[in-house]
Amino acid sequence: MIAESLSDAIQKMGGTVMTNREVTMLKNSKEKINSVLLDNDEEREAKIFISDIHPASTIDLLQNKELVRSSFRNRISRLENTYGIFTAHLELKENRLPYLNRNVHIHERDNVWSYHHYPDNGQKRYVFVSFAVPENGSPYATHIDLLSPMHWEELREWEHTTVGKRGQGYLDFKAKRADECIDIASRHIPRLRESIETVYTSTPLTWRDYTGTVEGSAYGIRKNFNELTYTILTPKTPVPNLFLTGQNLSVHGVLGVSMTSFLTCAEIIGADTILEDLKIKNMVKNHKLAKSISDVSWSEFIRELQYKAEWQHKIVQKIDTYYPSSQICSNCGYKFTGTKDLSVREWICPQCGVHHDRDENAAINILNEGLRELQIA
């Protein structure tokens, strides 16, 4: 649902969403990146490039790696990654297993803090169980996901293989691990095994090949509170028009992705000290976005942003919710009400004739308004 909403928003703003395409190279000059090369030899030019894959994988794509100092490349490559996840997706027989409206964490050991260590057979004794909500409102479950930690060392034998070409040994390995996870879950969920129709599995190899994540890491770069300045990254890179985003930078999961997307945008539009007070309450009314926005915990995002601003001796300035940033011409100040229609992505000011991109114009207005309020204060 989140991916569909994002795709719809991009296309409404005039963007193009490409699927089944892989970026194989970032073609750069001595100063910046000029274009990306796709796996079908198509070349796409742009002014700004944003990467949400692992920072090390991003740097590896550079045509001329001398654009980035070796010290930065070495730092990125040496950062420890979180472990990967083995997933068994279970399709269930109809009307067999009652739906459980909660997640289940099964720890069959006393110490829950050492799963990231390897070798450690303990990772096979933890299973996270997630019931999919039945689409038809049925009291019976239709799908269940079983997730368990899996380390890259367990997959060394197949690390140089690709999807669908890993061999029978890999399939047997996955089937055995799935059986172990089902055994653990079955001890806590009665009638689970007999209710299974089909089992689909994936490993960190799958994550690596589909998401560009180093060693199939589930949560990206491991953060260490003892080394925050080393393990937390900023959206900016040594390449002027290359920016990073995603959970590898500061915080893991959905919250981390949401936070860094705002920080990345702030770096690009030059408004890293300005925050527009978005109409979150109105956004939550959209049933397609409500759960995603609530899960992100907006107050936590604001708190984290303010904390990081203070840490870097900067200011977070909120502007009024109803400030018409999209309607005002940033060149002459004329207010054009035609942009109340969200489908209007570009417009020409009737007074001064300047052509505006909706979002770029709004960003400039937000920056100017924030700076104006700071001067008054």
C-alpha cells in the first residue's frame, strides 16, 4: 500500500516510475554525476540523483570512483551491517486456522540480545509470526509470515549466484529452515502445520538481489550509540549532486525511511533549517495513508529532527500550517489561487510571467517565510 501510494504521487507530479530496471552505473565527470546507465543500456540524465540503496553499493556504481575520497569509501565499506532475515510465507487452507489479530514473538532462549552474533545456533530459536489481515473479513487466517534471523555466513556457498539459479542445494537449505521455523511456531500456534497449503521462502540473498542491500541486511547499517558520529550518516555525499536516503542513514525501519526522506529533501532544496507544519491530521483522514503515517509516529519525527538540529547547532523553524506556499509567486509575490488544485504541477505567474515548478516554488517560499519569521523573532 505504501509503495502504491508513493508511485501514484510520483506519477501525479509528472514523474515516471520504472520497474524491472536496474541501474548499472552512475556516469560522472570530475565534478558531478551526469547520468545513470540502466541494464538495458538506456541512459537517463538528471541534475540531482538520490539513492536509497546501501551507501556502499551506491559508491560502487560510480564510473569514476576518484570523485569520492578513499577515506570516505573505506569508512562506508567498513561499517557493520545488521543481520538478514529468513522468511517463510505460508498460504493457508481455507477456514482452518483462526485469525490472530496480533504479532507473536517466539524466543526459545533466555538471552534475546545476542542474535547478531555468529556463529550462534540461537538465531534458529527465534521466530516472529505475523498474521495477514483477511481481506474478506473472515475470522480465519489466509496467510502467515514467519521471520527468523539469518546470517550471511550461512549463505556463503551461494553468494555468487543469482535469483532462480542457485541450485537444488539452496532449495533444500531453504526447505529445511522453513521446516524448523514451522516447528517452532507450531508449538505455540495449534494446528498450524496441518493448515498449511503452500510455503514460499526467501533469504538475505533475495533481499540483496532485489534491493541492492549489502549481504541482504534487513535493517541496513548497524547503529552504535557509542559511535554515533561514525555509524550515523547524512544525506549529503562528497559528490555535489548525489544524495542518500533510507534506513541506512539514521534510524531503522519505516520511521527511519520517513525521517531521512524529509532530511534528504531539505538538503536538496536548501531548507535544512526550515520545516513546514504539514497538515498531518488531514493526511491521516486519507484511509490509504492513515496507518502508514500513524506508524511513523509524527511527533517522534519532529522530536528527532529538533534533536539533530540542536546537535549540529542549527534551527528548526516551523511555519504556519495555512501559509499558502504553493500559491505565491516566489519571484514577485503574486498570489495565484489556481494551484489549490493539486493536479497543477507547473504554472506561469500572470503578473511577472515566471514559469514555476509547483514544489520548487513552494520550497523557496517556505525557506523565505521561515527566514522572515526568524528575523522578526
